[in-house]
Amino acid sequence: MDDDRWDRWPEPWVGTDSDMRTVVEAIPREVKDGFGYDRIPWQRYPHFYGPGEEVPGLLARLASGDAEAARRALGELWDGLHHQGSTIAVAALAVPFLLRIAAAGSPALRASTLRLVAEIARCQHFGDGSREGLLQVAEDPDDAEGTTLCPVDWTIQAARAALTADLDLLFPCLADPDPEVRSAAAFVLATANGGIPRVSCALHGRLAVEGDPAVRVSLILAIAQLAREDRNDRDEQVPAWARSLWSDAAQPRETRVGAALAWLCLVDDPVPGELRTLLIDPRTDRLGELFEQVPWIPPVDYRHGLRRCIHEMLTPDVPWNSR
């Protein structure tokens, strides 16, 4: 390949089979609805541990009625499609099928399947609880996956477009009897790259009736993440809404803390004394176990996620030490 083409990377690959946005967009609706795995070019794209041809078999096992086989398949999909927090190109091809399996498959695996979709559709977040990073979705456009020459951000964009095309499969999950599913649904919906007013309205509507504390925090962070991506909405409405929540002493503490994290991610303002007092209060630290149920938090730190987020947001220049 000529040096000039490499110098212009990745533009020459736009619209080719190295561009997962194009490949995923080309999947017909009937192929997705009919689980037409044989119509998908899996063989072009390896997963982290093997050839892409293995993925449809794992998806079929996940959708099967064999609970143990489905559980193992989901574990293998997590390892193969989202290794150490990173997304690989073939993962975007799996998104439409994962969504359909989550909607109709085993209730016991629904939350974990939805969380996998959400992680495929956002950048690597291990250890990043900062104001800039916690709600970030896009990846550095210069980061490329070596095996397919597909920029990781193209894969993330493809996954986001795929789930946006299937919003109608996701909205019912916001009312699922299982609170973990409701949190996971918010986590996925927060990565949508279209239909933002409709998604935001659904999240606000669920928040108005939601009784589970961890789900309420998930809904707040989802609303904030959508606003962070939708710059037209970010500047005024959602930051003001988040501030009204964290500054309202009548709100439950977990709601105020979730809204505080959201607000800090949406604005560049200095940390107000009132907010700092809320976040360093020992009663806030005791919410750590509850926040472990909020999908954004465990990737930051599986043992001290809330504490680490607060530390990185309030004292970004001080190295994190969990002790």
C-alpha cells in the first residue's frame, strides 16, 4: 500500500469493509429480526481470543433454552468482545443480535447482556472516574484496532447506531421487574446517537416513578451522558436540572450524590463548597455498596468506585490511593 494512503489514514478506509459503521448499517432488518447469522461477514473480523466465525455460535447458545450453556456463552462473549474494557470491531456486528436476545431471552441474563452492549458502545473506562471521563462515550479517533485497521471510535459509532436503530427494543426494559435490568437499560440508552429527545423523555419519565435508589442514580447519569453527547442540550437545561437535584436537601442522599457526579461531568465550573461538603460527608461514603449497582461505577474501581470518582473529581491532581 502506498505511503500516501497511510499518511491520510483513516480516511481511505471510509466506507470500506474496514469501516464498521458501513458494515453494520448494511445489515437488513430482516436479517437482524430473523437471526440470519449466515448473512453476516463474521470471518473478516476476529474477536480478542479467536476468529469471528465463533461469535454466531456463542450468540445462538446465549439465545438457547439451556441456562448453563447460555451463561457460559455470555461469559465468552464478554471476554471475546470486550477484553479489558476495550471494544473490537466484530463486537459491533453482534449488537443487533444481543439486543434481540436481551429482549426475548433469559431474564436472568438480560441485565448482563444489556451491559455488554453498553460497554461495546463506549470507550475504555477502567480507572477513569474523572469529570472528563466518567460519562465519555467517544474514543480517540486516532486509536486503531490493528487486526482490521478499523479505528476503535468507528466501532463505537457503529454500535451506537445499531442500538439507536432498535430503541423500541430497549424502552420496555426501563419497566422490567428486575432493577438491574432497568439500570442496564439506562446504561445502554445513554449511548444512543439519535432520537435523543425521545430517549431523554423516556428516561425522565421512568425517573419520575422509579423507586429503586440505584436505578434512580443510573437514570440521572444516563440523562447527563446523553446531554454531554448532545451539545445543544448540554449548555443549559440538564446541568441546571442536575444542580437543582444535588442542591435540594429534601432529595435522598443517593439522588443528590448521583446528580452531583452528573453535574460535575457536564460543567467546567469550580466545585462549590456546598457540593464538596455533600461529597466528603461520611454518610456519602457509606453509599459505596449501593453505587456498585450503578453500571458506570464498577468499571472505575470494582471495590471503591464511588470513593474513587469523588476523589478524582474533587482532587484530580492527587494520585488515587484506595487505602
